[in-house]
Amino acid sequence: MKSTGYTLVELLVVLAFLTIFALVVSPIVLHVIQSSKANLFSKNLNQFLLLVEKDAEKRELSLEGEYRYQTEKLVWYDGETEIPIEIEKTLSKGYQGIGFLENQEVVSVILYGDGYCGISSSDGRKEILSDKKMTGEECFARMHS
């Protein structure tokens, strides 16, 4: 009598092979995902700095104040009033940011989202931290000190 199915040993060998393959491949896949998130955050940080610099140039603002970015909207805040600013391109969803302006120049921008916190300034300084437990307020306090 001929059997057309697989034996228990054959099935266990295949299962063992698939388990080892998954153990080897999963850290690589997780690293690629983490790297792509970090790259996306870095691009959004650069984009935010450009948005703020471009608007500050266009408006020739002589006041000191800050730009605030939240829920895909950018506003200028001088301590008393908020002025909404139309922007062509928004950042990825879930990001919050603040851009600081002093003496008609953008000093720095701080961006938070997706477990990352970063600062970028006009003088080229750039720092990105990864901390899933950090809140937006903690990020802004830590980067602005």
C-alpha cells in the first residue's frame, strides 16, 4: 500500500527549517523598518526647517516669535496672536513641531513624532533622538534647553 502524504519526520524538518529562517530574517526586517522610519523623520525635520525658513523669508518678519506645526497646520505665534500659514506640502501625519525665529532669522526647529525627537538649526546643527516613551512636551523641553 502506497501513501501519498508526508511523514511526521518530514513535516517536523520543514517546520524546524521555517523556524530557523524566521529567527534569522526577522531582526534584519526589523532593522530595515527602523532605518526607514529614522530616514523619514530626518526628511520631515529638514522639510519643516525649509517650510519655516521659506515663510520667514517671504513675510520678512521683524518680530520675534515661533512657528507651530500640529495636525498638518502651520501657524505663526508672536505671543499674542496666531496667524495661520498656507503651506504647499505637509509633513507626515502625527508630527508636531516648533520653529524659533529671532532677529528675522530662523534659529532652530524642533520636531516630534513616531517615537523620534529632533532639532535642526540654520547653522547646520542636527540631533535626533529615538525614544518611544518620550512625550512631545518632554521632547521640546529637552531639545530647547
